[in-house]
Amino acid sequence: MEDEYRQWGTKEGGGFNELTLAYKHNPTMETYLALRRAHPDAEIEISASRGLDTLFRIEQELQKHGFDPSDIAAILDADHEAISKVSLQCMEKLIAAKELAAKGETHLVGRGMAVPLALIDWIIIVALDGMSWTEQLEIPRDLIVLIQNRLGGIQGKYYRNSELRERKQNALFIAGQMLARGEKTGIRQLARLLGLEASSVSRWFAEGEFERESQRYASWFDENGSLKPLLHRK
């Protein structure tokens, strides 16, 4: 039975298979998960943006914001050049809006000075849908960067937390090495070595954490500041 579901979401004789039709009737995460769990090897075609129908309805809005509807139509056919072109346009418009906001401009979308984020997200969905139904599942990097931005970018919470942990570890590594050599160390000395403000470095650590952890790291080094063998580190 599963074999009939493996041909690009279609069935013998034409038309979408039952699983694809079930998803398109109710394109939600819950629907997809239930279908996928029940049929782990099946092909379920998941494009759900209504393609050209929606394009015709919002053609004027696309033109208003500087997008060529013919490029969007090409995106529906997974044209990589069109996907890259429009992705870069979206980035330019997002950056321009950010710069205006930084200057104190407000209500940018309402004043026609920025593209609605919902429209950019729709363009992303159209691009993904086009790649799905044409079976061209290679994503251009320009689109990947746009998606990363809309998901919060590399400045999101988890990235920042990871970066902070790395900075703290590097700072403690240096402090521990200095202590092991008998050199005076502290937040101010460390900040100077790192080329940062002492107030910035101090915010990385809870009260007493820097002193406690730098002593622990100091045990990793001998009196010359050379790392001890791993088995001899505490």
C-alpha cells in the first residue's frame, strides 16, 4: 500500500494521493504529524499556498512594494534565479526598514515605508511550496539567509547564550593561566587584555563566580602557564 504514496504525492492515473489530499484539505502541523506518523515512508506533497490564485489576488500589493509578480510566478516553479533575486530584495527592504526605525520613524508599514512582514513570510512560503511540488528541494543560500532572519537570526536567544558561554570560558582560561603563573588578575585586568570595558566583562559572571571559577581553571596549568595533562586537571 505504501508504494502508491511514493510518487511525488500523486497516484496512478493522475491526481494527488489520499494523504496529500488530506493534508491540503487541512494544512496544519497536527494533520501532517498524524499522517507522517501513520505512514512514515509515504510521499506527502505539502505545498499549500494556493499559488497563482493568491498571486493574482495580491498582484497590486506586490507591485506597490516593488516586487515583480512575474518573479513570484517564477518562484512558484522553483526558479532559483528568481528565488535569489526576490530573497535579496526582501533583505534590502528589511534592512531599509530597520534603518528608518533606528532613526525614530514609526508606523512604517501603515505609511507605506516598509513591506508588511506577513508579505515577506508569504513569499518565503511560496518559494518553499514551489520547491516542494516541483521536487527541486535544493534551497538557495539567499533564501536560507532570509529565513534565518525571519526566525530571529544568529542573534537569537540560544545563539547569544552560546556566545556568552564561549566568552566566559575564554576569559576564565586566560585568568586561570595568569593565576597559575602568579600574576595578579581580576575583571579589570582581564577586560584590558580582551579590549573590552570592565563593566561588560563583569556582567558575564554572577557574584563570586569569576573568583571561584578562575581558581578552578588555574589548577589546569603548571607554574609556567602550560596546560597540565588532562588527567591531572581538576
